[in-house]
Amino acid sequence: MFQVPDQSGKLAVVTGANSGTGKEAAKALAGAGATVILAVRTRAKGEQARTEMLAAHPAADIQVRHLDLADLKSVQSFADQLLAEGRPLDLLLNNAGVMFPPVRHETKDGFELQMGSNFLGPFALTVRLLPLLLKAPAPRVVTMSSGTAAVGRIHFDDLNWNKSYDPTGAYAQSKLADLLLSQHLARLATERHWPLISAGAHPGNAATNIAASGPTMGGQPSLLFRIAWKVVPQHDAAGGAQPMLYAATSPDAVQGGYYGPRWNLVGPPGPARPTRKGMDREVAARLWAEAERLTGVTVPTQAQPNA
């Protein structure tokens, strides 16, 4: 089990921190001394998670704030509040997501739900928070991908699945997009001499809410999904959070790194082999530009170290 190094004095934002891997990552960071903001869609669930974390770490500094990644206005409001406060942001963990809704849903901005919540929302959040990240001495952004990224494809002609919706394909596309986001941000940081490290992670097969809630949104999960979920190797949410925590805090994590369980589905965290498609620079740059167009969010001119 990876032990998070001392995080005293650092500020961390963890999305989807009221349950699953996000909750376990936030709990570990708070226990290591960081001030942790639980960025959650449902405040009551966030407050319950905070109470449980404080029971384990009574002296922890944990805040609950509303963030709905399926609503770009909510993303802007969340980021604007932090920007107004001005405290440097050391860690951003893009963890929240939704998986396999059987029928097509849309975000408040009209994006297909998985692409909007899993990629476009986190993209907009990351870019809006860059000024605060670059005020920190050694900031890190970790974006949660998935093993399904290996079978994903970026459908530039139909990113939002308006023509023909496939829940598995849409999820795989969003998780490949997350990996591409982490890689392109790493390249931007290197080219612009930012002190920021951008890395990707995947949880393996973790027993979390995401696999239970998404497949029942407007329908029933397929028989194949229900069988596979029960028979493949699986670890708990704490195990699934380990690669993300490793990427966020290990001194061995590197720029553009990708981390997962040692045995792919389960095991202690370490370097993972990214899909070749996840390392495609041209696709990553094109997707970044398309995300800017769709969200209306671009890298701010003041996003310079210690600006």
C-alpha cells in the first residue's frame, strides 16, 4: 500500500470526493496534512463524506464545495470562487465521472453526458484553475482515465454521439480523451516552462459507485456487464485510489506519466502502459483545440508561474 508523503501546507481539490476513489483519495490527502476541498455535485453527500473523514482524522482541514461537471456555469462559479480567494492550488485531482448510461443523456450545455462530465467539464475546470496552479511551487494535475481507453476512439465527426449512441463506446472515448488531456497538458507545461506536472491514472477494476449507478440511468445494464462485473478481479475503492494518489504525491511520478495497478486490474500502484492512441500528439492537440471551442475556455494569458 502506497503511503502518501507529508502534504502539510498544500491545498488540494478532488472532484467526485463524496464516494469511491475520490473519497478515498481525499481522505488520504487530508490525513497527510493537506487542506482538501471536496468538489461534489450533491452537498449533503459531501458533508456526510467530510464527517466520515473527520472521524478518522479529527484535525484535518476539509471543505465541501458544490461542483457539477455537467454544467459549465457551475465549473466557472467553482473556479471563480477559488480565484477570488487567491490561494495557490497544489493538487487538482480530476476524478469524478459517469459510466455506461444505457440511453443517451445530455449535460446542461447539450453535450453527451459521458463526454461532458468525464472530459469537457474537467478540461474547463483545469484550464480555469491554471492561474492558481501556477502560483504553487510544484503543482500537479492528475486526470483519471480507465483501462477502457485502450478501445476508445475520438470521433471528431460526432464527439457527442448525436448520430448513434453506444454507451461503451462513449465511455471509452471520454476516458481516452482524459488520457490525451493529461498528455497535452504535460507538453504545454514543458514547452512553457511551467513547474506543473500533469499525469494520468487509472483505477483498475475498483468496486465503486460509478459501475453501479451509470448503467441504471434510464435502462438496465447488459447481461454481459453484470456477469463481467462479478467475475473479473476487483479491489476496493481505496485500492482504486492508489494510482491517482501515487501520481499526485510520489516523488517518483514524472511529467506525462501514467499510473495504474501493478497487475492492471488490481495491485499496488506503479507505472502503467498507456494505449498508443493515448500518446498521439496530433490527436491530443486537435482534441484540446476542439475542447476550447466547445467550452469557450482557453488558457488565460495570466497563466504564468507566480503570476
